Amino acid sequence: MHNIFIQRDLHVDCSGSRELVRPLNADWSLRAALLQQVDEAFAAEPSLDNVLQGLRHIHLGRRGARPSYFPSKKNAPFGRTSVYMAAESRLEAAAALMFERDPHIVAYRMQAITVPLPGNRTAYPDFVTVDKQGCLLVTEVKVDRRHQSADVVADQVHIGNVLGRWGIDYQVLDTWDLPAKIVHDNLLWLHSQYHTRPDDADCAELLAQMGVEQATRYTYGELHDRCCALSLPVATVPHLLFIGALQINWKRIIDDTTEIWI
């Protein structure tokens, strides 16, 4: 991914809810260094095996961990349909799926920046995302926010304060913020049903056709056939479901008889 716009004006409130604090003089160089890390992360090219690593390289088969490579369409470089993101855990992969799904997020990177901690320590937050306004959000993913050590919580508060002074939002997600297993499995299946994201015009055409007809519900198979009849990519249906433009009962496994509505 190239030419991603990163918002650098501290007077722009990206969150719409938090008052930005003007950095202290000593923070300006640190903020510039972090933005340089962000620029380098979003300009980075994948390896020869099409894996996009962060500052901390994740390797499959590492003892004591469950790393995986998540196939991202959103982060794919020009000329490729997808790129593998190195996730350190299943929770990170699940969070990546959510960022992949969010239409407001343009791109994201894993473990792409460092944040200084007290005692000459360094934190590597799990994600940095950039939205359509160029606003950055740093995200940490934990198993359960309610059961963390005091030291871990203190570090998170410190990271939030530091990033806040630099005009960057910070959040901590846990298992309860991510979809339940069957919803996650449905989303992952939909994401795997197409290699190339359909054009916005194709998506708009199918939605318009559904909007003017009297039927309020269709089956997955019917909409698949409708795309074929309209010469639209069959990827249109799973993509619209994936990004939430079409709705289903997410607590049931998707098949050709699954009912879909706007």
C-alpha cells in the first residue's frame, strides 16, 4: 500500500470525542519519530513469500505461541490481491478480521511502532490503523481486560497518555469486543470466498436492484444467481455481507439457503 494519507495536524480531532492536548516541547521529536515509523510501516513491501511483518518478526511454529498468517485484501500492495499479515495470536488474527471488515479503515499494520515505557522499556502495540480521514488509532489486544496485572494496566495508561499528547487515540480490546466463534467463522468464510474486492459500482448496482424490488429477503443462492444474470462479480454478495451492507442471522452457518436482507 502506498500514498496512504496520514493526518499530521494536531488541531484536527480525529476521534470527535477527545480534546487534543498540545504536546510539550520535548514531545515533538518523539512524535515525529513515531510518525516516521508509521510512514515506514505503511510503505513497507511484503517479503518474497508475500508476508508483511512488523518490527517484531513473527514466525510460525514458535513454541509457546499460536501465530498465524492472516490473508488481508485491504493491505495488499498494488498488483496483488492479498498479503499475509503476521499475527502473534488467534486474538490478533480475529482483530485483524474486524479491521479488514471495517469500511472506514483504509489500512492497518501489526506491531508497526514502538512507544517508550518507564524504566527504559519499549512497548510494541499490536495494531496501528488509519481511517479515511488519515487519523491513526493504536490498538492493543488482550484476552480479558478485567484480569490484568497492575503493571500491565499501568503500562496501558502510560501508553494512552503518551499517544494522547501526540494526538493519537489508543484503545485496548479483549475477547468480549470480538465476535463470538460462529460469527467469526462466518466472517472468515465470507472473506475466503473471493480474491478480489468488487468495485463500488457493482456493489451499488446489486443493492439498488434489491431496494426497488418487493421482496424483502433473498437466499444466498438467489443473490448469487442474480449477480450472474446481471453480469456482476459473484464476489459482490460475500463482500457486501462481509462489510455489513447486507444482513443475515450471523448465529447460523451460511449456506445457499441462508436468508439475506438489506
